[in-house]
Amino acid sequence: MPEKRLTLNSEKRKAIADVFQNHFEQNSPKKELHTKAIADYNTARTKMKSLAEHIVRYHQPQEDVDTIRSMIAKYNSSGGQLYNDNCFYFTAPPRNETDSDGHTREVVDEEHVKFSLGRDFARSYYRDEIKAKGLNPDFHVAINNNYDKRSPSYYTMESQVNKFTGHETSSNDNKTSLSYKDEWEKDFQLTTIGSSYCHSRMFAVDQETFETFKMFNSLRENVILCHQQLYEHVNGKMEKLKLGLKSYRYFDQAKALADKLGVVLNEGILNESSSMALSVYSPENLASLLEDKVEQTREEKIAIARAIMQQQQSVN
């Protein structure tokens, strides 16, 4: 008697697609470039912190900072202003620029250097960590700046990712541990003379140093760019794959495709979600997962929902 062929449904196709997507990502040359971009940024950041501190202390000597600190202690806010900053403006030597009418004017170029953790940069820098948490670090890249595509699910994922990186907090957050954003704030700050408005402070540097800071900013932007390119590369493959999977009725058809592409695919992946749902739905496990002190993963939440639906269907 011939072996019965395993029929696919939408849930099984989704599980198969996830396997292909993971393979495409891990084997993509764009993934290597993204990893390298992060490493290059990290190397430059260490050097730029030292350079920035040297320049700031040259323009604002430590003894001046100490003097103002003592004045504040004596006269409160009347004694002066100090701010622990991690963003700075550096200016190049003045240059002459001639417009189309032949008029010449003096121009001073500025470079804004930030050592804080911005939202978009955080999603690119911590992409792997965000994915490991069961969240989608690509949600903002997927709309390609077309804000008309923002749906309720977009805002939900935005909030979840922002909470994970530390850009959004709630009363339930654990204040005993530092978020990624907090860690970056703590990693590098310089006491500067002046208010919190960093544009009010301009630190003049020579042209070579100015170009060095420009290079550092380009490395930061390259992390974001490589993230975008990785998403576009994998998403292009996934769009074609999903069209193909829709036409497949049986698992062996998807398996044949996987074998041709070197993707490890077996029937066990189709049963993982259902077996997980059964184990999660046990009274002991479900009770522990529903306690507020336990943070559920995305997979656990999905498994609970499916198990409850299955239970309701069996009752009906």
C-alpha cells in the first residue's frame, strides 16, 4: 500500500516558509555584510570616544568643569550649567564657497556625532537579539518609508521592539536591569559646560579630525543600510517562495525544492507547534506562563492561543 502523502495547509506552509527564511538569512552575503558593518562600527566607536573626550577637554578643561561644579554647589543654578552629554557638534575650519551669481561667502561645516542609541540604529544593531526575542526588527524597513502602510500591527510591533531596546517604558518594567538604551547612555558621557542642548556647543577641529568624525557617522549609517539590504535580499526570495508554496499541495513538493536549495527540511517542523501547544496547555505550565512575573515569548503566546482554540473546538 503506497504511503499517504502529507497534505499542506496554511499553517504548515507558514512553518515551511520560516525554515526557508532562516536559511536564506543565515546564508546571505548581505548577512555577512551586516555583521561586518556592526564590527567596523564597534572598532571605530572605541577610538572615537577617546578622540571626542580629548577634543572636548581641550576646549573645556577639567579644571573649568570643576570650578563650575563648586560654584553650583555654592550658588545652585546661579553658579553655572553642566550637562553629562553623549552628543556633540564638531566644526571644520572655515572655507569659502561661491554661489551661481559669483558671490563668495564663508562656510563652516558641522558634523553631529552621537554616542547614544537611536531607535532605527538600535533595530539594526540589535537585529539578531530582537529576532531571538520573537519580535520583528524589520517592521519599519518593510514599509520603505511609505507611512500609509502603517497598520495596527505595525504600531504593536513598534511598541514591543521599543520596549525591548529601552526606547519605551511602562510601569511594569523591571527597573533593576538596564535596557540597551540605558547601557549606551552609561557607556559614554562627558561632563560639558552648558545646557542639555548640544547644538549650543560647537567644538572646532582641524580638517583631518573633521573627516574622521564624518567617517564614523558613515559607519553608523552603514549598519542601518546593511540591515535594509539584508531585508530586501531575503524578502525578495521569500515573495517568490510563498507564491510557489501556495501552488504546492503536498509536503514532498516543498521537500524537493528544499533539497535542491540545500535547505534542511523535515516533517518534524510541521508538528512542533502542535506538540508545543499540548505541552503548554497543561495546567501547571499554563498557570506559570499566565503569571505576571513571567514574560512569555511570542511562540509561547501563539501556542497558548492555539491550545485554547483547540480546546474550545473540542467542547463545541
